[in-house]
Amino acid sequence: MTAEATGASRRASAVVSRATRLVAAIAVAALVSPAALAAEKTLRLQMLADVEVLDPARAGSLSTLNTIGPLYHQLLTYDYLARPVKLIPYAAEALPQMSADGRTYTLRIRPGLLFAPHPAFGGKARELVAQDFVYSAQRIADPANISMSFANFEGLIEGLDELVGAARREKRGLDYAAPIAGLKALDARTLQVRLTRLTRRSSTTSPTGWSAVPREVVEAEGAEFARRPIGSGPYLAERFQPGTRLTLVRNPSFKRLPWTAFATDAKPDDPVLRTMRSASVPAVDRVEMTRIPEASTAVLALQQREVDFIAFVEPPVAFDGTELKPALRSAGVKPARARSQGYFLMMFNVRDPVVGGFEPPKVALRRAVAMSFDDREWTRTFDQGLGYAQQHLIGPDIVGYDPAYRNPNAFDPATANALLDRFGYRRGADGMRANPDGSPLAVRMIVSTTSTGRRIAEFMKRSFDRIGVRVEFDTMPPGERLKRMSACKHQLTTMDFGGGAPDGVSAMENFYSPHIGTVNLSCYASADYDATFERLRLMRAGPERAPHFRRLTDLLDAHAPARVLPSADDVYLMAPTVQGFVPHPYLNLPYHLLDVTTTPRR
């Protein structure tokens, strides 16, 4: 084929692609009539984070997965009101049936779940089938997608790791035509998952990560699927500006469900249940999310009724001590608080030549930096006292928590300085230290571009000054920071992590070396840690796991790849018109379960 012919072919393909997207846009717009628009309910939210994609396989954070979850169906979800948390069926008709050996899970898909119309379906809706979940798991496993959700599948499903390994060795995408022994659609409505081993969990218990997407649309849209996805959930994406704005409209192909279907275990006198008993899901027709980077600006927007709901509010902008600020009280703003189920880490890159490595001087440097950090000062400075110094990744509401544990790398500047002196980090005339070989020592830390990022930089500078270590700061948006961390091209930064599953194994997975580049963003690799973790994850919950948790903890304390920082309470603010919200440990942005009304339900 000539270069001219090739160019013509490419131009023709581009025209077809643009035409396909135009038809899709017209189809979505036609789903909502002008009369419906006039009467629609709109919920306006502060976007959780810089959401860059709407494709669940390419989501780079739990914040993104929580934001886009209601665009899709997952096999299971969490009961909204049950405490302790429990799973309930969603796309599945019931919880998985388990084989006698505990390794095979079988699920039946509910009939009548429809993907929204798209030209790839001939302009019609298409029913969700079991094969859609097989395909969606393949996309998560595909090395080309670098999916953080692959941690939920890796090492668990028969035949999947071998397929992924072949793709990695040959530096290509996954072979989607190759059968996977442990992942099959037995028929249109029956999904079977066969595990590699008996385990305390299965990949089907990851409600947010495993979302069903249609292969026809993914292949038709190509890269545009990340901006213009089609799902079968309560909402459709109408407009998306990555990192800035996301507008969703109710999906007419989604058959509304009683609100009570998402709270099957609620007590009859639960106040949220009483309020929402007569509601349907979704109750709101339109959801408008806007990213407002400055916390104070977001709270002012809520006060002025420009937004209706903010999750994970920074306490100082909303509270005087532990009391809501008078201006917010006067505006009728309603607060909600709950203990965070996640954790906040200061993370070193263990592969970095300055702060990485396992040589005693390098470990001493990381431990000294960890000990320079004053937890109480942080809580006073950033959290208004609405938080707590967390000793460990595993919190008190998580299986594996040890109430007797105390972090040996907690605030102790005297010991930190003694460590650095012992391992040859000598002070110069200016009081700042050099490397043991006499070369200048400077640590680079990534912070955000917001005012909070600037305040964190000031705080960290004071911490480093306590031990005579020079620190320099690189400011960048979260997306760029995550790219660097995924490629192990950072030195030091901080990052929030969601609670994952209500079991400590999920938190300890963040330091398992096969997950470097996904959830292991410290780039930490220890053969001892990996072997202990692999033994732990095979075991059922029970006291016999405690020594394994302790061994993993001892290794993290000794190697110091990260330092757990104080956790603020999860704080939410909402307009008086918002109904149905209750903090949930793992559903951070349940907008599909909320309503806005001027007439309170009785």
C-alpha cells in the first residue's frame, strides 16, 4: 500500500471514528426529553480527586473507582447501612455459591440488566451477560492497562497469571482469545471463578474494581472509551473534562430499584432508612461534579449553595476546634464524621539511590526521617484535633489489628539524630548533614500544587530541620505524581490509601513486591516479606494469623519503606437539601443512593 493510500485509509478511519462518537452523543442526548430536563433533580458534588479516566480498568486510584462505580454494574456491593460491613448481590442474583473444596465460586447474573444504547449495539441497548465480567477481568489483567485492580486477581485465578506472564515476557497485550481455566462464562447468565488455592477471600469480593464493560464499545471507541464509556449502571457520562468536571445523567436503560434493596440489613428504626424508605435508585436525575482544588473555596461554594456535597473535608476550613463554623451552621450545612478506614503514608522509593536500598546507612536515613515527624503537631496543624496518631496501617476496626503495637519509628528526634551520627551523616558548618561519603545530602519530596501542599512542605521542612537534612520540594498535580510513583521515579511523597477490604491483609499487600508499580508505590522488595505475606493470605481469619501479621510489621519497622502518618476523621459536609447520606467505610461517594429535596420525607 502506498503512503498516500495509507494516509487516505487513516483519514477514513478517523472520519468513521468521529461519526461513531457523534452518533453515540446524539443517542445519549435523545434519551432525556426537554420536559424531563425541566423537572430533573440535580446533585452537585465536589469531585473526589483529579479523575483522569472513566474506564475502571485504567483507574489509577480508589478515588477514581469510587467516582465512576455507579456508571457500571459490579457483581456484589456493600450493604449501605449494615455495620459491621457486609456484601450483598448487585449484578449477581445472590452471593456466590461455593464448591465443597472452597475454591470454585459460581454466580448467576440477574436478567434484564442493560448496557445503554450505542452504535456498536446497532443503536440499541444490549443485555449484560456473564462473558462481560470475563472480558472486564481480562482487561484488568492486561499488562497494557497497568490496572491497580489487578492486585485483586493476581495469584488467585487458575490460569490467569500464566496468561499475564506470557504477555509480559513477550512485551505485548493480553491474548483475549486464550481460555482461562479459572474464569468462565458457563452460559449467558452463569459465571464461574476457580481459585488457585483455598483463601479467606475471592476476587468476587472486590465490589468497586470489577465493573462490567461491553467489549463491542471498548473496541469501537478505542482510547475514547476512557472519556466516553458505556455501562449498565444508574448513570451515564454526559460531559467529561479530565481532572476538572464530570456531568452524569440518569441511565434510562437502568431499571430503578427500591432504595431498600441497598440496605437489606437495616434496623427498622434506622433514621436514614426512615427517610429513604420510599425512594428509588437513582433518585437524582443529574449529577454534576466539579474539581475545586482549594478546600476553602469548595466549602465557600457549599455555603453559597453552588455545590451540595463535599467528601473528605479538611477540618480547619469547616471547624473551629470540633464545632462547625458559625457561617456554615447559619447556612444550614450538615456535617457527618466517621473514623477513617484508610491510612496516610509518607513513602520512600526503596529503589532510589539516595533514600533507597537496604544498606544500614540508607535504612538509618529513612528511620531518622520517620522519627523527625511530630504526630501531635500534625494533628493540631491540619486536623483541628479531629483525628488520631495511627500506629499502624491496620486500624482498630480492621481484622489483624494489634492494640498493643507501638510504632518504633514514631516521633523521637534525639534517637533520629543519634542514628544519623552513628552511620556517618556528619553535620557541616551550616548544621546540615552530608552523605557518609562526604557528598551533599538533599532529599526531594513531591507535594501538591494546592495551598495544603504548600503547608505540608512548610511542615516537612521543620521536621527535616530537626535532624539536619536538607529537603527540596517538587510541586505537581496528583496524576503526574502517580505516574512517577508507578515508575519508581520519586524519592519521597505522601499519599492517602483507602481502606480496601475490612481485613489487614489488604493493607499489607501494599508492600508485596509483585505489586510494585500498582499498589506497592514504595517499590519495596523483600523476599522474607513476600514469603510471609504469601503464607498469610492463604490462611483463614483467626488468631493463628497474628504471628504472620507481626512478622510483616517487624520487617516494615526494620526497613522503613514508609511511615504511617496521623489520620484525620473522614468529614463530610452537605446542604440541607441532601438526604440519604451516611458515612460508609468503603463507599466513599455513594451519590447513586442520595436524594435532593426541598420537602423532607416522613
